[in-house]
Amino acid sequence: MILKGKPVADEIKGNIIKKVNEYRQDGIQPKLAILRVGERPDDIAYESRLIKNCKTVGIESQIVKVDDKINMVDFLSVLQQLNEDENINGILIFRPLPKQLKEDEICKFINPLKDVDCMSPVNTEKVFIGDKEGFAPCTPEAVIEILKYYKYDLAGKNVAIVNRSMVLGRPLAMLFIGENSTVTICHSKTKDLGEILSRADIVVTGIGRGKFFNEKYFTNKVTVIDVGINFEGGNMCGDVDYDKVENFVDSITPVPGGVGIVTSMILLKHVIKGINLQLKI
Ligand code: NAP
């Protein structure tokens, strides 16, 4: 089975639109602030996609542009205004940031109730202790949403995640544990990767190497969630050699059209979650 992202994203989108309409009736216009430093072309491209996505669900977006020479004091002052602005429900800061801006301090400074991209250690801690009243990073949440949409019972399943980063592997392991799965995290120093993957019911790949995993890594019963985004000869591909693996494994997410499209929608879902959290205090 091909686990396409679009139906999952469409379902989330429908729920967001419903909530946006409810909030509007109560006089609340959901709003995302996008804080961009400098004029990096990939940031600008991502920003355009985000603005478009926001429009399709009725979320307002506000772009806050600052010079890439901005110092830490001035940057924190801009962020403070966004933190305090009652009309803003979510804040997204594009990264990487220039060297003079200390990401650690910025992560601690962002209002945790508006931290839609899970930068704040407050939200990271919530993910690790299993408190759902915070924001998880969008990609790990997208992985779980896809599996739930396709009615996977995650309890007791053996899950292998090939990635140990803070944006993917580590928080995702916590989300799977929250679903009563048994998790193995693999990385570049893991021995016998193939043997570990062959014991898994679900494999999540996120190593950033195009078509690295062929059918030899998998059994025909496994579900493969390919998070990798790579470009080969101008074409986007995942970490899995999709053409070789597609008909061999039980199910797999395509790239493009899999995890990425759901991840984008999770960010907007977080803006709505932000309103809920902000109204509670
Ligand atoms: P990262 O920080 O570079 O992490 C890569 C991970 O893969 C590391 O844990 C690394 O191990 C491991 N790894 C690399 N080569 C390996 C190998 N040969 N065998 C086993 N493990 C290996 O990257 P990231 O930021 O987490 O992103 C990972 C991928 O996901 C990228 O392709 C990125 O584009 C994609 N991504 C997709 C989405 C989405 O929405 N679909 C969102 C974010 C990221 P070490 O820790 O030992 O170095």
C-alpha cells in the first residue's frame, strides 16, 4: 500500500478550516508571525509557500523581516513584541540563524505558548515527559498522524528510526513510546543496521541520503515511512529507493507526496492549538 500524504493533509486541513471559522465567529482571527532574518532565497521560497498555505485555511500571516546584521538585543526586542502581541497565535523563526544570533538563547526566549515549531526547551520537555499540552516538532507529529490516519495500531509494534536528531529521531521516539511502541534509534555508528531494520514492524528513515535503502534492508511485512528529502539530478527523492522497494514492502510513504505535505499542515494545526493554549491562561 502507498501511504500518500495528501488525504492525511486534507483531513487535517478540513479540521483547521472548521476551527478557524469557529474562532472567527468568536471574534478571533488566527494569525501566524513569520520572523525572517535576511534574504536567503530558500527562506523566501518557504515563506511564499507558507503564506499560500495559511490563506487556504483562513489563517492570517504576518511577515517580520529583519536585517541579517541584526544584533542579539534588537532581535530579542522584535521577538518580545511578537511574544506579547495578543493578536499573534504562532511564531515561526526561520533557521539557520546568522552566527551573531545565539539560537540557544532565542529558543529559551520564544513564548512557549506560541512556539509552533517546538524551539523552546519547555516544549521539548513536554514531548519527552509525554505532556500533550505543548508543541511537538512538526515532522515527528506528521509521521504519527500518517500512521494513525491509515489505522495502524502502534501499541506493541517494533519501530526502528534511522535518525537521532532533535528535529526528528529523538522526539519521534518519544511520540512512539507514548503510543506504546517499542523503539530502537539508529544512527551513523549503528552496527548491523540491516539486521535491526529486518526486525522492525515500522521503519522511519531520515538520513538525508538519496535512495540509500534498497529492498535488502527490509522484510516484506514492514511499513516504511521515508522522511528524507534529497535531490538527485534535479528530482526530489527520499532515503529509500522507492522503485525497488515499493512492491516489496507492505506499505511505504512516497517522496514527494508523503511526509512533507503533512508536515506543512501540522504547522498550521499548531497555530490553532496555540489559540487553545493562549485562551487557557
Ligand atoms: P541530520 O541532523 O543530518 O540527521 C541525519 C541522521 O541520519 C543522523 O542521526 C545521522 O547519524 C543519521 N545517518 C546519516 N547517515 C547514516 C547512515 N549511513 N546510516 C545510519 N544513519 C545515518 O538531518 P535532519 O535535520 O534530522 O534531517 C534528516 C532528513 O530528513 C533530511 O533528508 C531532511 O531533508 C529530512 N527532513 C524532512 C522533513 C519533512 O517534512 N519530510 C522535515 C525535516 C527534515 P549521526 O547522528 O551519527 O550523524
